[in-house]
Amino acid sequence: MDNLNKKVLLLAILKKEEDETLNDVIKKMDNTKVFSLKQGKKYLKELKKENLVGDESLTMIGVTKAKEVELEFKL
């Protein structure tokens, strides 16, 4: 995964509140102008296709990848 916005979305899903949905996370990204709602839905679809995101949360692979992204951003 080399798209920065997809990495940001993956990390945002990792950090989301328990009562937030994936759509809520995408709407937050849209509100803060990280990317548009349309782009966010496209990225989410891609993350699901890559088996990083399940119905309403990250898969085990997704959690691992999100933690790698978190470390990458800390460097």
C-alpha cells in the first residue's frame, strides 16, 4: 500500500471511537478536507478488497498494517 490517503484512513479507523462507524470516519476526513467523501468511500472499498477492513472494523491483518503505518508516521 503506497497511497498516503489510504494509510491515513487505515490509521483513522484504528483510532476511531468504539461508537463510530466507518462512514463516520470517512465523514471526519471529508470535514477536515483530508479527502472528499467520494474518495474516502473509494479508499474504504480498496481497503476492504485488500482484506484490511471488515464490516465495521479492521481485520487482524488490517490492525497489523495500521500499526506499521503508525510507526511509519512517527519516524
